[in-house]
Amino acid sequence: MQQRGVSKDEIEITINEGRIARDAKEGTIGKVYVFPNNAEWEGKYFEEKEVTVYYKHKDKKLILLTAKARYGRNFSKGGESK
């Protein structure tokens, strides 16, 4: 997760408060959350970080499939949540 620039706290916030990621495949849940960043990532300054998390539920457990981050500004913050 850290190599992608996503912390455990950011994953939890994205799962709990993020909007639905419409590109998730059937049987997979995807959530998106935009965080203020105002910091450098790999030598470049970015105002925002969009975190997308894909996961499934199996036997009452959450199975994290992947987490990814995009860095930039003016990401869409609207849309359906939960």
C-alpha cells in the first residue's frame, strides 16, 4: 500500500466515506475518496490525491483487492456515496 502512496487510514476512510466507483467489476465493491494532499509525490507537487479501493466481502470478512492513488487537482468529489 505504501508503495502506491496510500495509507491504511486512507483506505479505511475511502471504504467508509467514499463514493461508489462505477468501474468496479461485478462482485467487487469499489469506493473513491478525494483527499487534500498539498505535498510532493515523487518530486512533483499535487493539491489532491484521489484514492480508489476495490474489495469484496467473504464470510463476513473484508478482502482488500487493490488500492490505488492518482495525484492532481480538481478531481470530481460528487456522486453517490456508500
